[in-house]
Amino acid sequence: MKRIISGVKPTGKIHIGNYFGAMKQHVDMQNDFESFIFIADLHSLTSEKNPEALRTQSLEIAKNYLAFGLDPKKTLLFKQSDIPLVTELAWTLNCITPMGLLERGHAWKDAKENKKRDPNVGLFDYPVLMTADILLYSADLVPVGKDQKQHIEICRDLAKSFNNLYGETFKIPEEHIVKSVETVPGIDGQKMSKSYGNTIEIFSDEDILRKQIMSIVSDSKGIEEPKDPETCKIFAIYKLFLNENEEKSLRERYKKGNIGYGEIKKELFKKFMEYFADFRKKYQELSTKESYILDILEEGKKKALPIAEAKIIEIRKKVGIL
Ligand code: ADP
Ligand code: TRP
């Protein structure tokens, strides 16, 4: 059985971009793959400086996954920092990583250009830690949104360099990106992201969600005018919740006109609440089950550790520190 691995940073509230672009895939794939999913708390340290927030958010990600239907019997769910060997591998990989490779990283370039942030070494090295996450567990596939594609390419480059230098050690992984949901737009039209404040969350209060959905940008076409579904951000988000026929019929309503954006957004809100109703209910149920969630993470740690240890011993021998 092929193995998948993926992680989500515990920074901010989970949104529909995270769900459709990545987390849904993780849950759907658990039946056909050996699945490893982790809470990328070490990656969050590059931006999250509030210890209490990091602690709460880490547990929250686990709760979100369980609410989405992740089955801990099928998926190994763990906290990245519970397997500190990953940082040893990141260091070993640092020592074969050309500076130039990381200087071309999108996230690093963005951080440098955005004068508001003070880019730290952790952010520069982010792709190497991510490479270590993937290679330590010998994953075949990495299901992610399109924004992570470059990181997986860096991972492949580093795995190949290591294999060339020290002999065959690492499996070369592939990204798994679902084209139709590779970049979910935010309510302002750019990519939806926790860091842009343009998200539609999933487990927040109804009032917040209504407000977020009602704020999706549109053009200024009047009610009677025909509208263009292909350029409309409301349509791009609405279609995530529709089957083929429903999407077709919405497209036709757009083209005919006599439909206002406000009305479409109200419909979308209703659809949204229906779509996520069971997940939100499950989430509420999990609210009082903190120790159950902690046990699952502990179990995940117990299972992930021997796999990581075996791989690290192989790597130590290869590079000559054992
Ligand atoms: P964010 O950008 O909101 O901080 P993360 O970096 O934690 O999100 O991403 C977690 C996962 O969700 C990654 O696999 C990422 O590619 C995916 N993802 C995030 N935003 C989107 C989006 N707008 N569309 C599709 N996938 C996304
Ligand atoms: N960088 C990913 C993100 O921002 C999170 C992540 C960390 C990850 N390590 C990973 C994803 C390994 C896939 C595989 O979303």
C-alpha cells in the first residue's frame, strides 16, 4: 500500500481552502493509502509567538480532522514536535542544501518583499524541515494545495542530492494536487489564506460565517444584467458545494440575469451550513473530549516514533555519525 503524508500548521482557524484543497483529500484517501497526518507545530513557530495560542490551535487542528471524519484507526495522526528526530534530519539536510535553492523559495521571497514582516532563519529553512517531514516517513505521495508545490519540488531535489552523495536512501515523493480545488479563492479574490484575513472559516459561529460569506467581492452589475460565472468569485466558491448539474444550472441563472449577488450569497450561506452541518455537530461533541484527542495523538506518536528511529539510524550510518 502506498503511503501518504501531509501536515497542517496550527496557526489561525481552518478555512474552506484548507478543507477542499487538502484536509478533505486526507480524509478521503485514508481508505486507500497508509496515511500519516501531522500537526505542523514546529513550522508554526516561524510565525506564531504566542505559546498559549499555539497550544490551543494544535489541539484544535486534531479536533478539526476528527470532525471531518479522520479515523484514527486508519490514519496515524500525530504532532510533528512529538518526533523531534525530524529536526535532526532537517539539520543533516541543511548541510547539503544550497543557499540558492532556498533563496528562490516563494514564501521566503514574499516575506522579504513584505516589509511588515521580519523574516527569520526558520522561515528561510522552512522547506528543509518540510522535506525532513516527508523523507523521514518515506512517503510516496503528499496531498496538498498548489501553494505547496514548490516545497515538494525542493524536497525531491534534496532527496536526489542526498541519494547521489550517500547512496540510495530516500524514496522520491510526488505531490498530489486536485486541479479543481488547487487554489480556493478568498473573499477578496486572492488565494484564501489564514495570513491574508480573507477566509471563510468552518467551525466558527454562524454570525461570523454569514458575515464572511456576505463579504465576498463581486462586480457592480445590477440585478437584471446577465453575469459572468467564470470571473465571479462567489461562483468560484459556490461551485465547491455543487454537483455537476447544480453547477450547470447556477451557470445558466448567472447568464440569464435577474439574479442579484446578495441573493446568491444568501443561497450560498444556506448551502454552506447544510454541507458542514454534520461536521459542526461532531466538532461540538468533541469539545468536551480533550483527553480522548490527546490519547489519539499519543497513540500516533507511539506508532510514528519507531518508523522515524529506524530511518534516522539508516541516515546516521550513511553520513558517518554512527
Ligand atoms: P494557510 O495558507 O491558510 O496558512 P496552510 O499553509 O496551513 O494554510 O495550509 C494547509 C493546507 O491547506 C496545505 O496543504 C495548503 O496547500 C492547503 N491550502 C491552504 N489554502 C488553500 C487554498 N486557498 N486553496 C487550496 N488549498 C489551500
Ligand atoms: N507547509 C505546509 C503548509 O503550510 C505544512 C507542512 C509542513 C506540510 N510539513 C509538511 C505539508 C509536509 C505536507 C508535507 O501548509
